[in-house]
Amino acid sequence: MTELSHVTPHSPSISNPIRVLHVLGRLNRGGAETMIMNIYRNINRSKVQFDFIIHTTEKCDYEDEIHKLGGRIFRISRYYGKNHLTYIKEWHRFLNEHPEHRIIHGHMRSTGSIYMSIAKRHGRKIIAHSHSSSSGSGLVAHIKDILQFPIRYLADYLFACSNIAGSWLFGKKALHRENFFKVNNAINLNKFVYREDIAMQKRKAWGIEHSFVIGHIGRFNESKNHELLIDIFQSIKSKEKRAKLLLVGAGELRESIEHKVNKLDLKDSVIFAGNQPDVHEMLLLMDIFVFPSIYEGLGIAAVEAQASGLPCIVSDRVPREAHLTDLIEVVSLEESVNIWEERILSYVHGYKRKEMHHELKKQGYDVIDSTRWLQDFYLKINN
């Protein structure tokens, strides 16, 4: 991580904290949003406050908590291309009306080159933050790749959750620049300490106390590869009748995955848990965590699973930075379903969870340490 000695310190008054504006599509329980909220809950809000611009009219998961923490949420039109001029005008108007936001922390890539360019003209400091390593597939993804290319030149500071995410969005050379920082998606490690008594209570409440529970946490979209996960589970179910698949998350592909589960007659063995506010409790229900992602910026769910002491079987597309413990086992996406099944079933007779708190803290994934670093960063670049 780059040192901050080259930036000039600035200290706000206690009664008037600096306000950092985070730019996102939504404020639901995704990887980027969860990372921001982990920081927000722990930051000294008498020194640094967060506000948010989002691109939806729908109420989002984290809105009530943000308001309780003193943050403000602003809405701007979703970008469709044909509303290009309207989108530009809205950003100009917002920045004219809110001079208090000297720092713009952009997590949204698709329109990053637009709002970052405008923010530059308004004299704001810009942080571009990469949380992914692909825009997906198809024409829309190709258009996004073109639109986001200028971000590497517009932003004053380049953040990424992994080197892969950084080189993908900003280019490989950016990793050696002074303004590039790898910022770990740190978590509250104390919440993820395994408690067997609580685990038994939770499993009983969900009616799975005697099951072999294969777990997955992630949004139902292309990158998480739920299609393959269901194929793997079908193969497992034919050999292990106690197997249950626990899917935590929401998203645009949930309906199609539910349809596939019904078609394969797996309805009674697959639990669609939806979004859950307490991920650490959901991890207590699992015997093994499976993460067959097609691409990831980091894979924060795999980090959380390791913090909970769960054995994890992940695809070869999950960045090495997420391999924090010996609980990670990699299976290539080129391998057959039978290989995935074999590795998962090797844990069917149980696994004694390990305490991983100190290991993850040593590798920089304690949210208290990360919050202190980011808070100091904001204070130093604010002017």
C-alpha cells in the first residue's frame, strides 16, 4: 500500500466534519456497499461523514442505517445514453449546490468518466475505486469498457480491492504509480468468530440441523455462476441425501435459477434465503462454502467465510489476494462437475472450524485498522 506522506494534512473542526461523497448505483448488500458500510460504522464521524449519490428511486437496504449514522442520500437519474445532457446537468447542479463535498469517492464505473470529469471542473478531489475485474459479457459490457477507460486519467487517486481489479480498470502500469492504493475489503473480525452453541441454535431454527449444508453468498448475476453451482449440487444430491444448498443473496437472475431448481426437482433441497442483514450468522449454518465465480474483484464473501473458519472451495478466477488462509481450495472452472462434487463431498463427515481472527488481522483485514487508514487518507487530501 502506498504511503501517504506526499499529501498535505488538513484537520477539520470537531463540530464540522468533512463530508465525503460516495457514488454508487444502489445501496444494497453488494460487495462494494458492504465494504463502505463496514468502514462507515467504524469511522470517527465527528471528523469524517459520508454522504451518498445513488442512481435509483427504489429504497435500498442500507438507507435507514445511513440516516441513523448522520449520512445523507441523494438521488440522480439512471444513465440511459439518450438522457446524456440531462445527466450532465444534474451533476453540475448537484455540485454547485453542495460545495461541502470536496472529495468524491466513485465506486460506479459505467458513468465514471462523466461525473468524474464534471467533478474535476468543479475542483473536487476524485477517488476512483475498482471492485471488479470484468464488466461481464455482451454488447452492454463492451460499451461499459469503453466508457470507463478514461477513469484512469481523470481520478486523482486510484483504489482497488485487489491487484487484478486495479490492473483491469486502470491498466497494469497504474499499480506502480504513487496514486494507486490497494485497499483491503476489511471486515469486523470479532463478529465472525465461530460459536458452536449459536450455530446449533441457528441450524435448528432453519430446520437443517441434521443436513450437510453447502453454502453460497452472492448476488444472483452472471459473475457468481449459480448455473454451475446448481449443476454441482444436483450431482452431489444424487450421492448425499442429507445435502442442502443454502443461497444467500438477491438479484436479477434469481428467478431463472429458481426455475432451474424446480425443473431439476431440487426445490426441497435448495434454500433461497434472500438478502440477510447478518452474514456472519448465515455462515454459522454452513458446513462448507462454495464459490464458483466466473470473475471477482476480490471475493469478499470468501474472506468472510474464512473469518468464520469455514472450508472454502473456490474457482480459479477468485484473486489470490482472497486466499488468506489454508481453508481455501481452488478448483478450475475447466474441471468437470464431478471434480467439484468430489472435493465438496470430501467434507461431508464434518470439519472442525479453526479460529482465524489473528490470521486475517495480520494480513490487513481488520476493519478497525482499515478504517483508521482511510480516515487519515481523507483528512490528508481534503483541502
